[in-house]
Amino acid sequence: MCTPNTQRCFDFLLRAGDLVTINVIVAVHNRLLWSIDPAQCTVDLLILAVLRMVWRSSWSWRISLGWTAVKLIVRALELRPDEGSAHVVLAASAATIAWILSRLAISTLITRLCVPRVRETEMLLQGTEEAGGTAGSSDQQPTARTSGTSREDLVHWTRLLGLARTQKTLLTTGSVVLLVRLPFSISLPHFVSESIGGLMDGDVGRVKHAIILLIVCGTIDALLDFWCVFLFSLVQQRIVRDLKRDLFASLLSQPLTFFDNNSSGELMSRITSDTGQMANDLSWVFRFSIEAVVRICGVAGYMFYMSWRLALLTTCIVPVNSILNVYYGKFMQKNAVEVQDTLASANSNANEVLGSVRTVKAFNSEEKEYDRFAENLENYYKLQVKQAIVRSGYYMVISTFLMNMVVQAAVLSYGGWLCVEGVMAVERLVGFMLYRSQFQEWFNMLLSSYSDLVRGAGASTRVFNLLDRRQPFCHLSDSTDGVADSRAMELAGRRWRGEVKLKNVSFVYPSRPSSFVLRNLSLTAPGGECTCLVGESGAGKSTIFLLLQRLYQCPSGRIFIDGVDVNTIPTRLLRRKLLGLVGQEPVLFRGSIRTNVLYGVDNGGREDGDNGDHRLQTALKIGHCMGFVGQLPGGVDCEVGERAVQLSGGQKQRLAIARAVAMDPRILLLDEATSALDSESERQVQEALDEAMVGRTTLSITHRVLSAARLASTVVVLDKGRVIETGRPNELLKDKKSAFKLLLDRQQCLPAS
């Protein structure tokens, strides 16, 4: 957004242009028309003087300039064609009208670029998103408005155009090349007209001269066109790169509540489809709108030079086309939002199915998923057909009917009459028709650029809503909840015992605000020991891990590590130095075993000075991975493939253990780490866990009471979000009425005694 000073400078320049223009038009009015009708001229000047007295009125200058210019045009049409004064009057009048239209366009652009209080407007886009609002409500993508005149749309247009500000050097260079190219390109029809005139006059030298200049100018025009295409294509690719990078960074910075409410397929559609649509539209807009404006001005000037009467006849249709284009643009913006949302739904469906293709095939649901995807595509197709029908009708009216038939017939009829009367030469009429075709082509291109910009603004609605949510990534020295950098560094250098304490913690998931997962829960996990959380499904065990990692904010109660509130611990320190997670279903990424094991280590372990090999080997040994890794082709550099489908469940679980201990965390979080394994794999994984737990605080979630009894120093039994029992496992098993003993009896299918 431009600054207030910049806006004041623009306003000053526009007002200066107003003063210059109105004084020029008054001078022409006085000098050339006084001799024709002094009385009427005096009345005109009196009316103009009154209008200038109310100069500060927002529309007074437009009325005064427009009224005087129209008056001059009417008077000029009354003059004989051979009077030189008519050309002067028409030129001054055309310049005045051009200034009025240009000023309107510039004022509109300044209004959109110089929007005050940008943050307030962006908050208007997102709705009333307050920190203390309903949990999770701000994590849904806001619904886009499609009104072409709303304030939100103006901001979207401004931001869409603002994407190209970082590429202003290339855009300026491309625009300069366009300006240099303009004389060569515009002169081509003139040389064609000259060659025809030479043929009609039998002047061979004139024909040769015109053809040589035509070839030279055409060659230069082609070379400059190459650089125009290259520069603007480069701008497009850079915008795509920057936009996708910023959008991906914004998605990575979102909390888990955001991903609970938005499917990954729809988010991928924003990165792939929407950003590409926006950048493609911007590239066309900046290239063809700039070129169209430059060419239209040049061609229109040459048309007025050749025949101001035919030029007026050609350009009189412009206001009608502009009005139709406004309504067409409104439809295109609304349609673009619907198209992008439908495409996002189809992409989300495809992403979900392809990511779970084994399950789809296991249930023989290929046909069902095909029908669902085909239905989404059919909706997308119908919207595209609707867009094609409206576009075809629009261009039929604008290009075929108005410009090709009506205007061309009128120009040929009137131009032919001028040729018959001897006012205009035939070759000049031919040249004028060639320029008229160029005017039509580039005027349609300008209208098309407007439509592309509107469509791009529609596609950008969702993207900008996501970009507005971007938060900074967490670093070791980040301030967290007002904690100073010195405090953060003090915590980073502290020796941690790993004692975990939850005090009066209550929690509900944003997607289920009426259902409490944890209710006033308190527990303590002693440092250096293993504490097992047991209970039925839905008791809240995994939620405790999520709150401990601060993947969700704890709205009620507090969580401490060694007496330090986790909300005051920098996120990077908490998740990379204090906590290490081994989940029930380990996720391994495409890449090598080395990359996956050192995934949570800064710079892949290179800060150790040996490319992390020592850290890698130690982690693999603790995870009992050396045996099967050594048998793989390439060893630690073996590619595991997407989702590590080439490895067994036990192998993936042991690599997950190695990945957790590679960070050397003080607290190890085990979430059902062995529940999905066969007996042999479970034995191997359990051996790895036993070694990984040495010297660390361990919080383990398990459904298996016997496993908890063997591993844990302390057992915490949960039920419906509350702690109902805590103690040593051996002592709890001796009590036949303890909840822990009842769970064991239930699992062994024995009646409780």
C-alpha cells in the first residue's frame, strides 16, 4: 500500500493536470470559436466560470471539462472539412476527453492502492476473528464474497496487483521494450497503405520504399516481441514461485485446529490450482493490458490523424463496450470462486482416495470412489460450460456484432462516401481500416485483461485468506507469550530432570465444543521414570500428549515441566530438545533412512562436524535398526519410498524410535508404540524401547495392562477425562477392586472377582 505522502503527491499531480487541461481548453475555445458566435461563446465562458467557482465539488471539474469539450466537438463538426481550425479543435477536445478518462482510471487505481489502515481492512476480510472468540471458529476458511463493488473486492484487487511489486524491475523493463516497439508495430499498416497508394499511382519507387520499410520495421517488431514475451513470462514464473512459497509457509504455521477443519486436498488445490490461476492472469494482465493501452493510444492517435470523422465513428462504441464489460466481470468473478471451490473439492477427493488406495481396494470400492470423483468433475464441467456460454455471448456482442458488423459497416459506408466526394484518398481509407482492425483487436484484449483480473481476484480470495493467517515459525530464541530472549536462552541452557505435572486441566476439541475430553485433570510423572497412562478409548490419553506438545492450547489449567509452565517454553526448545514422540502409526517421509532418522535434528546433524554420522549410528543402535538397515541396498542412504511402503511395520516403528532418540530428548512420549505389531515385531520394538527409555522420563500410552505393569514405575488410570487411580502397578494388581486390576481381568476375558 502506498503511504499518505505518496497519495498526496498523486493528488497534487492530478489537480495540476486538471488546471493545465482546463486552461488549454478555454484558450482553444476563446481563440478559435469567438469569431463564429461571440454571443454563444460568452455564455459558454460564463457557465464555465461558475463551474470553476465551485472547483472543490467532487464532480465540478468533470462537468466543466466534459461540457466544454463536448461543446467544442459540436462546434467543430459544424466547420467545413478543409478548415484547419477543425483539426485543432478536435485534437484539443479529444485530448481533454482522454485526460478525463485517464484521470478517472488513475484516481480509481490510487484509491485501491492507497487504502488506509490496511490491517483493519484485512480483518474485515477475515470476519471478526478475535483471540477470545469461539475456539476453532477462526480456523475455517472464510467464505468469499463475490460482489464486484464491495470493499473486500477492492482490497483483493489491490493485493492481487501488489503481487507484482517485487518484480517492478522486470515489469519496467518490459514496459520500456513495449514503448520502443510501439512505433515499429504501429507503422506497419501505414506502409501497407503507402504501397497500395503507390500501386494505384503507378509509382514503383514509392512501392519499393514502402515494402523495404515494412520488412525492416516488421523484423524489429518481431525481435522486440521476443523480449516482451520473455520478460513477462519471467515475471509470471517468479510470482508463482513466491506465491506458492509464501502460501506453503502460511499453511505450515497453522495450528492443528486449522487442519481439523480443512482437508489436505483443498489446501493442495490452493497451492497448485489457485496460485497458478492468479499468476497466469496477472501475467496476461500486465503484459496485454500495458501493451493494449499503449497500442490503443498510438493507433487512436494515428486514426485521428488520418480521419478524425472516421476515428470518432470508430471510438463511439467504447462506452457501450465498457458498460457491458463491467457486468461481464461481475459474473466472471462469482463464477471463478465457484469453479475454484469445485475444483478444490475434486482434488481433495482424489488426494484422499490415492492416499488410502489400499483401503479402497481392500473394500472393493473403486467404482464407488470413481462415481464420487466423477460427480465432482461433472459439477466443475457444468460451471465451465456456463462460463463458456456467457463468454461466447459476450464476445459475440462485443467483437462480432458491435465492432465487426455495426462499426465496420458504418466506417466503410461513411469512408466510401468521403472517397467519392474526394475528401479522402482510397489508400488512406485502406490504411484506416487496417488501423481500425488493430484498434478493435487491442481494445478487446484490454477488456479481456480486465476479465482475467476479475477472475484472478476471485481465485485469490481463498489464497489471501490463508496468507493473512501466516504466523512466524518458532525458533530457539523466540519470545513466547511475552518471554524475553534472555529468559528463552536461560531455559535452553538449563539442565532438565523431565518431571511433568498437569494441574486442573480441562479441554474440549474445537470441533466438538460441547464434549469435554479432559475434566479438571491433575497428575504427576516423576522425572527419570516411566509413567503409563491406561484406560479405555476416548479417556483422553492422547489428548494429554497433544497439550504437552502445545499442538493445542490448554484453555483451562496449567502444564509444567520441572516447574516451568510449557506456555513459557519456546516451541522449538519444547518439541526438539525436551520431547520426543513415537506414535502408534509412524510416519516416514519420502527420502533416505538418514534423512528420516535425522529429521528432527538441526541441519540434519551437521552441526556435530561429522555430517551427523555418529548421532545417526547411535540412534540406529538404540532403535535396533542396524540389522535390517545393513541389508538394504545403500544402507542408510536407501530410499524408503512414499510412506515407506517398502518397510515392514516393525521396521518403520524402530526407525521412528531412532528418529525420536536422535534428538536426545529429555522426555520420551510413547503413544501405543507396539499395539499394531505382531509378537516378533513387538519383541524387537520393545527391546528398542527399553534401551531408549534409559535415563529419560517416559510417558507411555497403552491399552495393554500387562505391558504397563512390566514397563511402568507409575500407572495412571483414566476414565472419561478424569484420573480415577494412580499407583505402582504391582500394588494396584494386588487390590482386586482397583480399576487397573479390573482392566486386566477384562482383557483376559475373566469375570471380575
